[in-house]
Amino acid sequence: MLSAHDVTAGYRSPVITDFSLEVHEGQTVGLAGPSGSGKSTMARVLALLHKPFSGTVTIDGDTATRYRFNAPQRTKIGVLFQQPRLSVDPRFTLRKAIAEPLRDHDAVAELADLVMLTEDLLDRRPHEVSDGQLQRACLARALALKPRYLICDEMTTMLDASTTAALVGVIRAYQAETNAGVLAISHDTRLLARWADQTFSTASTMTLSR
Ligand SMILES: Nc1ncnc2c1ncn2[C@@H]1O[C@H](COP(=O)(O)OP(=O)(O)OP(=O)(O)O)[C@@H](O)[C@H]1O
């Protein structure tokens, strides 16, 4: 289980206070809430990229102690952000972007296949592909190390309905195969109603039922 317990986090001052949430293996948990209510901050805390002021994050029973990009527990958590263009080096081809976390690059073809990226697209750079194609590459990269948990922070905001459905389908298939837990963050409550088993909100500590 990936969990946050009584997390208070923010920047100069807290933006989220005493927030708790659990993502069990195999489960898809939604996180909704208005703009600025701290969803992305919570995503970064759970991905061990942002240290909370107080509270704990546990991953499969281990309490996180380090919040940094190379924290050992981070390989258990894959992250997908809203704007793929900000998370891929513009000099990289999609092939190189997907291969980034891998030692053995043989897996790139299989990952590209999984997210339905064709061979010709793999040799292009971010400015030569659409947002949806780039987000597919980011999903392949996020799944490269077979994470136990996947955090999707507004992953579909820039995408059309069919690309959104395709990416959600890829994630569901990955989950069915690996029993990974997924945290889906979105302001789109209709998407979360379809996608998540249970949805939490940063607007209050109330749990919204499906
Ligand atoms: N790096 C930062 N430094 C200072 N303040 C920040 C930083 N990142 C976010 N904030 C502030 O923290 C608050 C919560 O932001 P956050 O991005 O977590 O909210 P959100 O719910 O994800 O919003 P949105 O739905 O608009 O993406 C906002 O008031 C924002 O301005």
C-alpha cells in the first residue's frame, strides 16, 4: 500500500493540512479538488519528490525518510505529469526518453508497443510529435521500471477524449497484469467516476463515493 498519513505540506506555508489517503495494490484511487487546493503538491509528496512539513508517507509498510529524485524507494513509484513537454528533455528522441530509466535498452520496443507508439515516432524529438504521442512516451517511461504504484497528475488535461481513453486503457491493462496501485489526479470528476474505484478530495477530507 502507498499511503499518506496526516500530511501537512506546502512551500513557505502549508497548502494542504493533515491529509490522509491510501492506495492499495490493484486499486485506482482518484484525487479531485479545485485548482490550487494542493493536488499536485500531494502528488509530489507521495512520489517522494517534495518533503512534507509533517506527517508520513509509507510504501509497502516502509516509512519514507528521503524525499529526493534518487531516493531508493522511488523506483517503486512511477509518475506522469500534466505537461509532457516539461518532463522530457527536448534534445531527446522519444526512444531515448523512454530508455532514460533503463540500463538495458532492449525493453524500449516492448514499452513502445504497450503504449502504441510506432517505430517511426520513436526517432522523432518532442517538437515533432503531438502532446498525446509525447504523453504516451512519458507513460512508457513511467512504466519502464515496473512501478508498484503509478501517480497520474492531470495526465489527460491536454489530451482529447480518444487519447485519454487509450492511455487509461494502457494503465488498466498494466494494472491487471501487475496488480499495481494507481493514484489518478484530476479536476474532471466525470473521468474519475469512470476510472477510479474511490475518489478523495483535497477540498475537504470527505471521501466521495463512486
Ligand atoms: N513551487 C511552488 N512554490 C510556491 N508555491 C507553490 C509552488 N507550487 C505550487 N504552489 C502553490 O501551492 C498551492 C497549491 O498548488 P498545487 O499545484 O498543489 O494545486 P493543484 O490543486 O494541483 O492545482 P491545479 O488543479 O491548478 O493544478 C497553490 O496556491 C500554488 O500557487
